[in-house]
Amino acid sequence: MPHLDFLTLYIVIFLISLTMTVVWAGFAYTYRPHSAARHWLAACVLSLVGGVVLSVQGNEGSLVPAIVGNVIIIFGFSQFWIGLRRFRNMDGGQLRAVGLTVLAALAMVAMHDNDRGRAMVYSAGQATVMLVCIVHLLRNRIPGIGTAIALTAFAVAMLGQLMVVGSNWAVLSGALDFPVYYSLASYALLCTIFSATVWNLGFAMMTIDKLVQNLSRLSQTDELTGLANRRAFNAGLEAARRRSEATGLCHCVILADLNDFKALNDRFGHGAGDRALGAFGGLLRACAGGNAVVARLGGDEFCILLPETTIDQAGEITAAIRARIAATPVELPGAGRVVLSASIGAAAETEARSAGVDLLSLADRRLYADKARHKSARPDTADRKLVLVS
């Protein structure tokens, strides 16, 4: 078995930690809202500092650099776990990280005259953090190959650290010669070094996957209302068509737009108009139900896709929308409380197919018929159509 000395391995820790620090510094700078990257950067910086401190002790293992360097590395490793928590938008964890580090430091100081005991504490502390990271990844079931890579790397590194604990115990009990232990411990450290590189690669892949998912979600979300946009709605409509063909169950759409929206914008400004659109979108989402796709198609035009829904059921939702609008005045900047109104048209895929027309076209035709009824029922000027609530 080739000989590996610890001083060389500490230098390797420094170089690899420096490489990972540069990588995470790039992530943290480029994607500032991604707080996990900042904690993973901190973990690499602390490992870098710990590697420098450990290299000072040389192969003889001077007491103070050995304790300080390993304490820094244990706390640095805990930042990988903190980063995983932030990746899942979870707060807290730092007090536990500090507690584990302090506990390990006290145990090392208590064993100042026992090299093998201190080595067991070093390895046990690192293995504990790795185990916590493994449990977190398994419990939160973060999808993607990056998670599998990180899990595997943590498991390999933890086994290496547990081997160090066991071999130190064997040396203390006289079951293992020190030269054999030294070789095992050096290879276990080498295993940890490269496993850390691999789990950082896994974290990087997890980060990229999350950024891609966020970008995909943004590309299908209306920025003003938080509802689906036209692209997402069209994708949902196509999926509903395929599902209807496979199951024979009907799906419906409801088109809706605000009456007198231009008058509202002209009279009170676009801030009031945006607030009205947001309120109307939230109202539609509340009435539509959990399996519906509620989308803003543009301007004040909204659409609800109702999978596996009959036209009678769609009519009930339409009635609920009308009732909710009438009963829910909206507080608008510069206008006070305003009662909105909407024109609505609903259509079912079965009736559109029977009539040989497009589903959205049929719903749109009914929406404009409803809008014509609204106008004929209220022939007064546009400004007076807005109902203000004192």
C-alpha cells in the first residue's frame, strides 16, 4: 500500500477547498438570492482555513493546531447541512451547529494527552455532520441526480470516518498496530477529501436544477397576478384534451374579463387597475377549486380550465364567481372601495365538438354575449358604471 503522509493530505485539503471556494463564490455572486450557496461557500472557506491550520501541525500532530484545525473543519462541515436547510427554505440550525462544534472542542481539550482519543473525536464529529446531511436529504426527498450524488458521497465519507474511529479504538485496545492504523487513517482522510469534492458537485447540480425549475415556473407564471400565463394555460388545455380522449370525461373552460376596466384605468390610474386585476385573479382562484388551472391570458382577460367537469358544474362555478364579485368590494388606490363586475362565458368540450367549433371560441362568444347584456342593462356613461362603496 503506497505511503500517504498527513502533511501532504492537509495541503490537498487546502487546494481542493480553494477550488470549491472559487466555485461557490461564483455561484453566490451570480445568484445572490440563493442563500444555500453562501453557506456552502462558507463551508469551503472554513475547510480551507482548517486545512491551513492543520498543515501547521506537521506529521507530528502538534496539539493546538490539531484541535483548532479540526474544530474549524467540523464547524465548516456543519455549514453544508445549514446550506441544505436553506436550499429547502428552512430557517435555523446554527445553534445546533455551534453546539456540536463546542462539544467536539471540549472533548478534544479533555483528551489533550491522548492522540488516539482526540482522533476519535475528530472523526466522530465529522461523521455526525455527514449523517445529519444524509438524513436531511432522505427526509426531504429533493429530486434529481445531484441529490443521489451528494448522498453517495456523504455515505462514503461517513464510512471512512467511522473506520477511523474503529481503527483508533483498535489501537487503544492493542488489536491494531499503529503503522497499520496510520495507513488506514490517511486513506480515510483521502476518501473524505474527494468525497467532499463529489458532494459539492452534487450540490452544484441541485442548485442548477432548482434554478432551471424556477426559470420554468417564471416562464409559465403571470407576474402581476401570480396565476398561470397563456403558455401554461395552453399546456394545461392540451393535457385536458388528451385526458378527455383517454377517459371520455368532459372538460370545460370559463372565460372572464372585467367590465369597464378601461374606465377604471383612465379614472384612477394603472396602479388601481393592477390592484383590481390582482384581486379579480385571487377571486377566480378561490372559486375555481383545487384541480383547476386559472390563468391570465392578457390585459383583463382571464380563463379557468376545469378538467373532468360538466357544463352544469361549470355553471355553478360561474354563479359563484358572480356572487363573490358582487359581495367583495376591492380597496383600490385613489378610488377607495370599488365593486367590480365581470362578463363571463363558459363552454364544455362536448358541446363545442358537437357544434364543430373551437372550445375557446365558443366560450368567447358567450362572454361577449354576456358583455352585451351588461352594456344594454347599464346604458349610462363609462365613469358612472364604476360602483364606489362609501
